Amino acid sequence: MIEDMLRTPAAVQDAERHTAHNYHPLPVVISSAEGAWVTDVDGRRYLDCLAGYSALNFGHRHPALIAAAHAQLDKLTLTSRAFIHDQFADFCRELAALCGKELVLPMNTGAEAVETGIKVARKWGYQVKGVPAGQATIVVAEGNFHGRTTTIVSFSTDDDARADFGPYTPGFKIVPYGDLTALTEAVDENTVAVLLEPIQGEQGVVVPPAGYLPGVRQLCTERNVLFIADEIQSGLGRTGATFACELEGVVPDMYLLGKALGGGIVPVSAVAADADVLGVLRPGQHGSTFGGNPLACAVATEVVRLLATGEFQRRSTELGERLHAGLHALIGKGLVAVRGRGLWAGLDIDPALMSGREACERLMERGVLAKDTHGSTIRLAPPLTITAEEIDHAVAQLAAVLAG
């Protein structure tokens, strides 16, 4: 079936010939992109409804972001943190203001931001909370996806991500997502943090029960535990707010950010927290050669300025309502359930019809790119620059796929 679908079999085979098989991409070879659309090597256009797992919240090649990158490329690209460059202060100050926090620690990838958050929480636990040396624990949720480093997969419940990568890093307790009682029981005197996604993306855009995040916030405050929100996928406008936590009126102690922060141009991540948390770090204790480099800061500062206008959060809210209305109309017509917030949706397809992979292959044939996750579940996360007409087009193509 897949061979019949390949429009560029030679290009696909060549791309995979010398590549470790750690991904199973759809058989499309993209050569250019603009806005919400990508074009393959044969000139066929596709509506991008994945947006790089939310790394392309502002679409492909947003003019303001491209201009910022071009301008910086002509001046300075890398110094390392051994020196200060002229883009660093603006980025850190403006991102801190966007987050409502005092300090920012720039890194590169989302997984690095999570690892940084874990290290900071442990050090805070020992130096500030007074947890005995080597006894700090962090509570996480089942179904989590925080990255694929050795430490992070140690507390994953996804066998594909975790199996055969042991021995695993200790110090984590796993509880059911959305279960405040289980979380309360897991927190003890040695707990330094609760690490959660406000909406679980990789699990299928799973939204927790109403009141769960406020309950987590209250518990962490009462027990002197850090609430760390992994907003790497859910943050920066995706859900209709700057951060998904805002939808529940919650402010965590620490934000973990990435993906869209780099504007779809360079990898940029960051940890944002107040000085009583991030201030526990001292020179030599954590760092990154490329973290906070001039090119990254120039692009990410422009990202922060785009978000500061509120335009993209409003677009996500308004167009998200249109997207979800169209998707909910397909429940009972091939869809079993729809979840999500803003321009982010997890769709459960009737498994008797097809798998999530099959649905994405058929959508690709109809000029729409999406991504499956587990079983018959697929995710939609189009750029926030998508139009109402393009949303209707994507929903219509999905309806056609479900109808067979």
C-alpha cells in the first residue's frame, strides 16, 4: 500500500539509506514551505497540520522571524556563554516578562530544558527545602512525554521510548495523570517537584479534568514543592493562551519552554523561574555551548515580541473554536472522540475503520499532513497562521478519509 502511495520513492529511499531508523516518517519529501503550506520535490503542495510538533506555531518562514535571522547572520552567530553578546539581555529580559518570572536560563532543545528543570529542582530541594542529600524525588504522570534522554525515559511509561535503555535513573514517582488523590499520596517530605504537562501532547492531546491543575498548584504550595509545567508543546500560543496553565488560572513555579521559541528556524529552549529557584545555580554547575547563542536569541526575541501582541493567542482561540466544531461534527462518523484546546486536537478514530498511521497516509494523499501517535489516535496542530478556509479544507479532507 505504501509503495503505491510513494510519489518520490527514490528520494524517500535515499533519505533513509544512511539514517538510523529512529523515526517512521510519512513518505513525502519536502523541499520548500511558506505559511501553513509545504511543497514536495515533485511540486505537490500539502497543508501542514502538524507544524513541527508546535515548533512552527508562526508558520513556515514567518517574515519577521526570517528577517531577524538574516540580520543576525550578517553580524554574529556564536560566542558561547564564555562571553556576553548584544542579543542576550533583550531575550532574557523580554522572555522573563512574558512568563512573569525573574530569571531565564536559555538552552537548545526541549529535552535539555527538562533536564535543566530536574537539576534545578533537586539542587533547590537540597539547598532550600533541606531534603537529605541524595534523597530528592520528583513526581511525574503516567503517559508523560518530556523527551528521550536517558534520565527522561527513566520515568516514561511508553515502552517504545523506555524499553532496553536501562539501567534507569532513580528519583521519580509515577502517578496517574489527572488523579489529584494519587498525586497527593505520592508527595512526601523528600519531594522537591511535581513535573507535569498541562496538556499531554504525545499521549493524544489529553486535557486533565477541570480543577486538576489548580489542585496541583495548591498542593505544591502547601507542601513546599515546586510545580514545574512542561509547556514545550502546549505553550507559546498553541492553546489560545500564552501558556496552557493560564486556561486554569494557574501559575507554576517553573516553565519549561522550547519548540515554538525558536520560530521554526533554530532550536531554542529555556527555563523560566524566580530567583529563589533558578538562583541556586552557580557558574560551572550547568551550561551549554550553544544555549543562548546570538542567532538563537535574535530569533527568539522576535518570537516573544510576536506573542506580546496577543494576536496569535487570539487566532488560536477563535480558529480553534472553528476547528473543534468541525471535528466534533465527525464524532459518530468515524471519530470516536475529540480532545484539545485552541489549535490543538487529538482525534480517536474508530479502530475498526483504520489505524492512525493509515489515516495520516490517506490524508497525505489528499494533501494534508498530520501525525499519528498511539493506535488509532492522530494529532492536529496547524500553524497559528492558518486561515478559516484552510481549517475547513483540512476538516473536509478528514471527513472524506473517514467516509472511505
